[in-house]
Amino acid sequence: MTDGMHRVVYINAAHFLARYKIQHDNRLQSLLVLDLFSVILHEFMHTMLRLILNDMNISTPVDFREAGISESGTEIEYQLFGFCPDWLTCYEMKALADSDINIILTSLCDNQPIKLPIDCKNYARRSTKMALDITSLTFNKPFEI
């Protein structure tokens, strides 16, 4: 970037490592890609909102309850998937097959509508432990916890 700042989305790697246990199962690699895509998109929306509002609040740039508007990260997932999917639980509960994962990823890459199996809606993510909630601007140095 020309202004010398890096825009960074921090992701809680421990969340993914614990959930996927880095198994040597190639089927889980595509599922992990889908899960990572979702969290990156979710957190990217927070970053964009912060930039648009010029509010670099670490927690959230808007008190969504007070403002009566949708939370930006959740809203983008609703726009794409109809809800906030817990991809691994969908897979473990057999609501999502390997072929479904590939179709979803292909649809995302091709900018096509996404059709999820009906049973996936039973496995919505209830919290966002996958992100550290510290999406921010950094000034040429890494942020450490």
C-alpha cells in the first residue's frame, strides 16, 4: 500500500487446529478451505466497515443492537449462505457431503449462486471463536497477543 499501512485480519489458528486436528484426510482440506473462506470474509467485512466509518475500534465499529442494524460479518454470510454455517458440524452430522463442499467452492470461485443442502441450516455457528476480534490496522509491525 502506498500509505505504508498493512490491513490485517487476524485469525485464531488454534480454533482451526483444534477443530480439524490437522488430520491427513484430504477430504477435510476442502472443508478447511471453506471454513477459512467464511471467517476471512466475515472479518473482512468488519475491516471494510471500520475503514468506511473511519472507526478503528478493536471490538466493533457499530453498536449493532443500539443502531438496529445487522452485524456486517454475519450479514455477508447470510447473503451468501442464508445463515452462518458451522461447516465442520454440518460435515460430521452428514448434512454436507464431499461433493457438496466441492460444488460450494466451485460456485464461490465462479461467482455463482450457492445452493446448500437443506439439513445444513440445522448447524448454524452460534459464536465466532474462530476470529480473535482484533481486526485492525497495523503500522508496519505485527500485532502480538
